[in-house]
Amino acid sequence: GDSVTQMEGPVTLSEEAFLTINCTYTATGYPSLFWYVQYPGEGLQLLLKATKADDKGSNKGFEATYRKETTSFHLEKGSVQVSDSAVYFCALFSTGGGNKLTFGTGTQLKVEL
Amino acid sequence: NAGVMQNPRHLVRRRGQEARLRCSPMKGHSHVYWYRQLPEEGLKFMVYLQKENIIDESGMPKERFSAEFPKEGPSILRIQQVVRGDSAAYFCASSPTAGANNEQFFGPGTRLTVL
């Protein structure tokens, strides 16, 4: 079945540091890949997505590239801010997996001054 | 345009009681999804509904859990005879149509605590 594996947190960084959160997946067919962000006490918000191999999703300075050969979708940001502190979820949607998202366990990011 | 609404935001129940969680999708959205987030885990799919129909309930526990999305009114996730293991955050999402290119918009969640 479909599955998503992402690095465990928490990840603690200083402001302006470079961020990488690793995500790999297993899926039937050709999945679409997503990063969602959850701020404290709130629901999930879509951060970015990519629907086919080699696509790059980007938003608010975050980027992730769909790598079919390594089945990965790592999230990166060149310079994090305190306001980026949140939990980040990698997710996939595959046509063979039903009309639902399959999520990783989430990675908590803490950015300090 | 209001987002996905869920209520209550927090719900406390004693073992054996019933829990009813409500979800109002975004305006114009006829597809609703329920996910559960257990402590220290990611979100797990429970059920997918369209108006008046359950399309996929492969993630729902076989007993005590039910869901509906009536023609009028919110979608309801109902948990009968709650147990401590039901304590979790329950998220509802909605989309205008089905498929990967139709973003699922999430509500703020209902945090259920079973004493």
C-alpha cells in the first residue's frame, strides 16, 4: 500500500539557517505529492505540491522537487524565520490508493532567534 | 468565503459516552473527508463522503464509528461508547470535486479527550 516516510523531529534551527526536511514515499501508479503545514492550534494548510516527476513546487520561499528515481520529495528553504515554526507533513495522493491523502508522521520545526 | 468549519474545537467525554463531531465544508464543496491524528502520529484517512453517500470508509474502525453527510447540514462523525484510545484530533477536509488536482481544504480539527 501507499506510505510516506519523513524525518523525525523536532528540528531546531536558528533564524536564517537552511532547512531540509526529508520525505520519501512508496505508492502505486504515479502519485501527486504535497507538503502541508500545521501551525499550533490550527488545521493543515497546503504549502506546495507537485503532480509529476521533476516538477518543483514552491511557495513562501519553500521548495520541493518530485524525484521519481529516488521516490523523494524533500522540503527546503534557504533562510528560515521564527514564523516558520510549525509541523510539516509530507503527503501523497495516488490514483491506486483511493480518493484520499496518505500522510507522513510530521516533522516539528522550531526556529529560534 | 469561510473555510471548513468544525465544532466543537475541543470535546471531553467519559468512557462509554457518545461523541458527535461536526464538519461544515467550504461553500460549493460536495466532497468531505475525515482524518484522525493520534498523538505523535500523522493523519490517517478514515472516510470519504459525497452528499448523502459514503464513497470510501476503508479507514473507519468496524465498530462504534459512523459518518454521514446529509443533503442539508454538516457532515457528522459519530463515535459511540468512546474509549480512551479514541482520544485524538479529528480533522475534516473538503474539496469541490475528487482527484489529485483538487486541493483538500482542512478544518481546524476537533480535539477529543476521553477520560
